Amino acid sequence: MDTVLRTPADGTRLRILAWLKEPGAAERGATVDAVATRFALPHAVARTHLRLLAAAGLLRTGHVAGRPHYRRDEARIAEVARMFEKGW
């Protein structure tokens, strides 16, 4: 979690999480390629952001046609939000 909380100054990880809450992205999830395109990131950078968010439990990973798709884990996101609200 510590690595994820050291969010880049530009807030990319928060923007990824917000985008994955939008209709469409929320249902189908997003691939590394989709994130790279959406946020104009190099593929390796998009992959790193997604892996860090998944490692923190904020994203779930599933496979469609052999490709990983990332979706928000709403229960874990709510848990983290509660920790911050309590002054964690």
C-alpha cells in the first residue's frame, strides 16, 4: 500500500481509478493498452500503474481472451477510504 500511496504528482493512479468507475470501463474493465492510450502513457508506465493498484488490492484482474483486464475492487476502495476518514 505504501508504494501506491506515493502517488505521482500528476495523480495518474487516481485518474485511472476514476476512469474505471465510468460506465463502459466499469463493466468491461481495461487492458494495459486501453490505459496507455487513454492517458497517453508509454505501455510500460501504464502496466506499472495497474500492477501497483492491483497489488494494493484496489483493482481486480481477470482475463478476457487471454489478456488481463483490470476492474475496480469497490469493497477494498471503500475500506481504504474508511481508513483515511478515521485518520489513518
